[in-house]
Amino acid sequence: MTFVSSFQTTTTQIGILRYLTRWQHQRCVVSCVAATRDGHTTITTNESTDKLIEWLETKSGFSSLVAVDTNNQGLRGLYATKDIKSGQIIVSIPYSSALLVGDSTWARKVHDNCDDNIVIGDGWSTDDLEDVYQGFNFLNNFVGNVEYAQYVNSLPLMPKNGDDEAGLTPDFWNCNTISRLEVPAFVDQIQRRKQIVEQVAKRNNVNEDELRWVTFLIRSRRMTTLNMIDDPYSKTKPLFGVFPLRHKKIEQIQGYLIPLIDMANHAINPNACLKISINLLTRAFDTTSSFVLKALRPIKKGEEVTITYGEGDETSLYLLDKYGFFVEENEADKKIDWKYLNPQFTTSLEDDRAELAKLEKQSPDSKLLSKSASSYSESTRTMLTFRIMMKQLSKNNAALNSLI
């Protein structure tokens, strides 16, 4: 699942592209195309981002042609501070500034720990289990760590208990709203991940809400790299006790949180992409490496710098599950396996549209909206919008038409 590309700088470069996003401050915007504001040259900042930049500036190898601002949807993002040429490096973050949150070679330790301490639930995803433990690792090693305090402080705060804020993934919805997605395989996956968080939090004596929040940050912001390394669990011994044998090679997948770069917003037609440098001699990703944003085309001063989340071919189900938003007219949705998903809609397209219209008429502070209804309005709105889109997609899919 790792994409490889190259471009010319002082070292050979290798491309990366998985799991980089940022927190969505506004409610789900179905038509998720990043906006460019003509004539926007005034950059606003806040204390946490100012301190983050100051911290990065102390690191050798850091460079940046962006500042943090908000777009017209209220989303925090990166904006060019000068005109940028196609192919130019926009941001460079040294390896020393990145936070290693996961390593595939740790997976065996996770599973060994689970065998003794965690009651494995039926149908639990291995990937989800490892994601939760990466969240636990983040809590243990980086939250409260003075060395990374400026980055941690720049991250979005955990929503207040019970709040139903916009942009949250279904992991934060109440069970009834999740079930109303009415796509059994998708609903089961979400519910099982909630169980994993509950079990891991209980076993390791950490706050369940905090673990769920950092797991979301890990899943949505993580950047993944690929290396081939000697198998650390190999029991190969030297021939005749003297002559070394070639070690078995295994694939090593590592997950990183990359300060500043992880504030870049998603766009269907981005103007930048993610790259990493590799060691020129060993041709491996190591401590001499750096993470960069590279311009795909000329970018004007004040224009938002955007990327594509994931590998650029994720379905709306994937985007909602990982990032808390989805896009209209997503080409990847054409590859959805409806037979496998087997949605079980109990309402018509017209019913959903009517319920959404009623909800849209009531603001969160409306006297007509009860406190409990207000609490769940954002997730309900996202759920209904998602169901409407799914049903609209199904109009061109004979396999699903009979279900609506």
C-alpha cells in the first residue's frame, strides 16, 4: 500500500502518501474541495502554532514557505508566504522532529501482550488493534514529554465529554446513530474498534476517552514509511559459529506524526504532495532523512497548500471512517462492493432528505431543539447526508436498487 516516486534534490528521494490529515473544525462538508482566496496575503496565527514554528526553527534542516491560517470553511491549514514554483520544496521537516508512533516490528509485542492481558473480541481487526496501541504509545511517550510539548500543544483538544462536535469520525457517535448508517459491515467495524479502545484502556489503566481521541489523531494524521530490514526475531546463527549468514529480510512499516505538514488540508485536485528523503549511501530511510511537501504546480502567495489524503483512491466509507468527512462525486465510490456491504436501509431517499431538512432548520441553540437532540445533531446530520449520498450512488447500481 506504499507508493514510490522520486525527484531530484541533494539526495535520492522516495515518495510516501498514507494517512496524513488534520482535525476538521467545521461540520462535514460534502463537497470537500479546498478553497483558494484571491488576494489573501494576511496570515493570522495563534500562540500554539507560533510556538510550534519557533520550536521547529531550532531544528537543523527545517525550512518552510508556509504559515498557518484558516480557510473560508473555518479549517486550519497551510498557506504560501511567497510565490512557489512547480517542483519546489515547500516545507522540510527533519527526521529528529518527527514522532515515531508505530512500527510493524512492534506488532508481535502487541499481540503477545494481548494474548495474556486482553480478551480478544470476535472479528477484531488487527490493524485497529495496532492503531489503538499506537495511541497508547503516544500517550505514554509524547504527552507530557517536554521535548515534544510544542507539537503536542498544537494538536486539537479532545472534545468535551458528551459533545457531538462536527467533523468527528463515527467512533465518537452514539450507538444509535452508528447503527443508523445501516451498512452492517461498516457498523460492525466501528463498534468493534470502540470495544478495542475500551479493553485496552481498562487493561492499561488509562482514560478511555483520551485513548479514543489520540487513536483518532494517530489514524488520521499518521504518515507511513516502508523499509526492508533484517528480521529482529530471526534466530539465524553464524555458519560453523564463525561465518555470518545473510539475515532474513522483512518489510518494516513505520508510522510518524509530522509537525506542521500534518496541518495540510485535503483536496481532490491538490497542489502539493508528500515526499521523504532516503540515505544516499544505504538507500534506506533513517535518521538522516527528512519529510517534505513538494509543489505539484505553481502556487501563488496566500494560496492554500493542499494534499490528497491516503493514496487518492479511497471510498467515502474509508474517508468517513478515518477522517470524519467524505466527498461528493468520489470516483473511488464506483469500486464499492455493494454485495459485500449489503446495506439494509429502512427508509427511503425522500425520508432521509425530509429528516435532514428538518434538522437543518434548527440551529444548535434553537429553543425548539432539546438539549439531547442538540447534542447529537452534528452526527445525525453527517449520518443522514452520508445515507443520502449512498442512496444516490445506488441509483446507478442495480444490485442495490431493490434495497431502497
